[in-house]
Amino acid sequence: MSLPRWLLTAALLSPLAKAEVIVSPAPLPESNQLKVFLGGSIEMGKARNWQLDVVNAFKDAPIQLFNPRRADWDPTWQPVLSNPHFKQQVEWELNALEHSDIIIMYLAPGTQSPVSLMELGLYAASGKLIVICPEGFWRKGNVDAVTQRYNINTVDNIEDAIALIKSKMAAAQH
């Protein structure tokens, strides 16, 4: 993954010293900060709240974290565009993915994560992805084939994804 030096430098020189966490459906603010989308397994609580690990790791960094996991999600909302809550969520995620500089895609064992797999396909050629797909994810072979084909950064765990982003930020300071 190679982010433009100017972008990382602008993010590090931002006067804000704290991470800004934007949770769906909040508006996406304009900023020169590095923007990271926290994509991947949620599945109505089947996946642990791994997004908190990322938020905690960057709490003092000049970064925006786009978190699609919302506390007020209602599993009875029908997944159809005529449902305004569902439509709002999907549009927020698509906008956040588009505006992100980095997309973390965590595919947790024990989940199927069909929307995350779709997002992986949408952004495979973007150069934005860091994919975490441990053994036990039901379509790991497919994910490995896509990440290999498109030369996508892959790491073994969330901590390695955090370290990769921090190393990119540190390299931009020099």
C-alpha cells in the first residue's frame, strides 16, 4: 500500500491531535487527516467488536476512523432500499469507503460476511486495502486468491494492521 506522501504528511501535521471516530450514520466531515474505514465482519454480533481495538490504538493520533458498526442497529430492518434505515446505512458505508485513504477489511472466522466480501471485490484494485483473513474464515481461499491477484496488503491479525498503518504514518514524517 502506498499512500501519497502529501496525504500522510498533511494528516500528521493536522492541528488535531486526537482521533476522530465517525460512526454510521453521522455525516463524514471534510478533513486533511488520514481516513481509515473499519470494514469487515460484524454480522449482528457474531464478530467481536474488533473496531474498538483500532479506535483504542489510534486514540491519540491525527486520524479519522469511519466505523460502520452502530449501536442503534435494529436487526428487524428489512435489507431493501425502500427501508430508509437500511438505505441510509448502505449509502453511508459506500460514501465512507469512497472517501477513505485506507480500508481495513477484517474477515473473522465463524462469520460469512457477505457484504464485506462484496466490498473487498469493489476495492480490490484500489490500493486502499489491508486485509486480515485468519484461518477459519469460510472463504479464505477465495480471499487469498483475490489479495494475491491484486497485490493487496495482507496481515495476520488486527495488531499487524495497526502496526502497518502506524509505520506508514511514521515514514511520512521523514
